Amino acid sequence: LIQEAKVRPQVIVFTHDLGFYYNIWVAASEAQIPVHRNWIYRHGSAGFGTISSDDGPWQVKKVRERIRLLEETLKGIPEQDRCSPAEYQQRTEDFYSKVRETWERLVEESLLNDVVKRFQPGVATQSLKSVNVTDEDYRKVFFAMKKASEFSGHDRPAGRQPVTRGKDEMRSDLAELLSYDKELKSRSNSLEQQRRTLESPPAAMTSSPTAGN
């Protein structure tokens, strides 16, 4: 398909296979073939056939794209006093399910710098130069995932009522996710610059001649 795209004005591919999608994307990148993505999906009352230009499904979205989508999702959640408790609870669980998945993608993409990546056939060992996982990273990810998992729709004991989360708290949790992602990106860049020096031998010390008396 990539070879054909080199000699044809246009090659159109329809697929449900995300692994195949990723392989085409990588091959097109290597061959420097322009790619335009269209995501075709079902949307509410509009039914099937809604087209989102230069977009892809949730599974292929990066952290920042997911956060932007979650911000839009949060705007669409009604206030608690304007909908039934069951509807608000369902909206909250859907939101935190996506938050949990975004934390998982953050670990893959930002904390571990895509060293191991879904759909990726190999391990990007050179990306380790930007990776440093601290105790504080573990603490932050552990408790953020714990909270997101608790509110994302797991089956609860019959005697335990679900705790309702307000929109301000959801907004704060999303802001924490974005802030941490920015912190990791900045730290990653600094680490990469610092560790580049390990890829080459240090400069040899030279001594200047000493003038005689």
C-alpha cells in the first residue's frame, strides 16, 4: 500500500484493525508519505457515518488529546441537581473510566517515554535516556489510579453506597493529570540532554607546556 501511494495520487484504506492502522502509519512515516486520517463512527441520534477529520478512535489518542476530550466530556456532564442520581452516577463513572485509561497511557507515553508501546513491534531502548521513575512517581500514579478505579464503575458490595463526586473535584483530578504530564515532558527533555553525554567518551585532559626559567 505504501509503495502504491508513492505512484498514485491517492490510496484510501478502511480498517477496523488498529494494529494494521499502526503498521501503515509507521511505514508511511518511514517512507515520508503524507497521511490524512478520518475517523468514521456512530454518534447519538446522527447514527452511523459521522466523520471526524484528521482524528482517530480513543485507543490511538495521545495523553494530551485525551485530556482535551475529557475536558469536553466534563463540560457536557449536567449539574447534580439537574439530572437524576442514576444518570449523574453513570456520567461520573464513564468520566473516571476514561481518566483511568489516560493515566495508563501517561505511564506508557510520558513516564516510560514509549520505551514499550502497544502495537509497537520492538522495544525502543534508546528512549531509556529520558526515563527516571522515582518513589514520588510511584506514589502519584498509585493513588491517582486507585481513585480513578474506585469511581469508574466497579461492582460494589450491596451495603456500600457509591460516593458522588462533584464536578469541581473531577475538574481538579483532570488538572492534576495535565500538570503531571507537563512535568514529565519537561523532566524527560532535561534527562535526555543530561544523558547524551554518556553516549560519547569524555574529552581528554590536555596540559599546557610550562615555560622554563
